[in-house]
Amino acid sequence: MSKRIYAGLLALATMGNAQQPAKAPTLGATNVAVNAAMAAPTTAPSWADEFDGTAVDQKKWRFDTAFNKTGWFNNEKQYYAKDRPENTRLADGRLVIEARREALSTMPDWGGQGYSSAKLVATKPTRYGFYEIRAKLPCARGAWPAIWMLPQSGKWPEMGEIDIMEMVGHDANVIHATLHTGLFNHVKGTQRGAQRTIPTACTEFHRYQMDWTADSITIGVDDRAYMRVRNDQAGGHGAWPFDKPFNLILNLAIGGDWGGAKGIDDTALPQRIEVDYVRLWDSA
């Protein structure tokens, strides 16, 4: 996820020794907007999860629980459960990640959180290609769903971050796409991103898409691009760290500096993000 404040010591992140600081209560940037057609390839994807089984395929996904005890980034309020059906399950051919108002105090790594949810990380790092994730989002105040990517190691923001889709419930139906690098991030006021309003983001499934090449990253929804960043800036890795494999992440946070900027509506919980499929047409 994006919008992080670099505030001294960096915490160990979701991927090995990847490191990232906390988020700021800011929205995504709007400085690289486009309006252009984009469409998934018509061939079979090179990697996919259609979520047609009875349980999460742990050869394809792992549960990230690393910071339950110490607390997650950005002052988020959730405990990320591992392989717990109340928080992660397959139903009707879809992945369900559900956030609930509950304190899992019997868990050995519980850190005092009053909410439970889940965070899945793809086990296979991937790079250039066309990505499509069909999902329906939660819109309750305090919900913070995300589809995003991080590399396996490095310090934020130099390591790079790709936010394919972020939304905060207090600004429901506004979808954000953002890139973060050492030279282009919100701490410097130079982050690159765009946003689009999808009036039915929380009531219907939409296809969140990314076309990642050596020369550009284009992000859109339902075959229409709304953000494009080109690899045309000076600065080397500081401007473009997107030349190595990243891992795809699906999660639903609760609260936090951005997601909880206007509080949490406990009466609206449980809330869920539902994912119909994840597909990748690899071009690397």
C-alpha cells in the first residue's frame, strides 16, 4: 500500500528483509492521469488463480502475519490471521478476505488489536506483463482494501512500490493507482499517481488492470487506463526501480492514518473484499 512517511527506523516488511515506513493520511496523486484503451490479451494467462477450490492454494499464496505482535504499519488496527476461515476462505469460486470486529486474544502473536483480517502475498515474484484482478470492494468507513506489489528486499521508498488499486472507505468508490520510488514519493511531494471514481466499486465486480513493461507502467480498470508512468526520468534506480520481480499482495486493512482518517464504522463490520480471479500474462 502507499502513502508512507519515512520516520526514522524502518520496520521489516512483508517480503523477507524488505523494509517500509508508515503511511501518511494523504490521498494518491493525480499528476499522471491518462484516458486510454487497454485490454487483456486473448491468450491463456501464464499464471492465474481462479479460486475454484475449497481452500487458499498455499503453493500460490502465503499468509503474512509478521507484525501481529508488534503492530502493523500506519497505525492500522487489524490482526492478520493465518488460514482462518472467518477471515480468508473460498466461496462460490471467489476469494473472500473479511475484516471483523473482534479481539483474537487467544492467538499467541496477538498484539492487542480489536479487529481481524487477512493479508495474502503471492509466493512467486513476477515482473513484466499484463495483470488483471477482478474484485468487489468494501466501502465501510475505516476499510482500506488494496491490490499492490513490493519487491522481495530493500528499503522503502528506494525499493519501489506499485499500487494497482487502493481505496479508503471514507472516500468510497474513488480508486487510486500510485507508484513510489526513491525520487518520486509523497515525502518529497513528488509521488506519481492518478484516481478514478467507480460508482459501483462496492456493489459490482470490476477488473483492475496493469500493463507493466520496461518502458512504462499503465494502470486501469475495465479496459480503460487512467494512470501511466513512463521510464523517462533521470535518476536511475531512484526514478525507476521497476526492473526486477515484485510480489503481488491482496489485503484488507482497518483504520490507520489514511484508512481511519475519519474513524471506523464498527456497525458496518464485517466487511470483505471479494476476488473472482487473479491473472497474469507474463512478458518477461
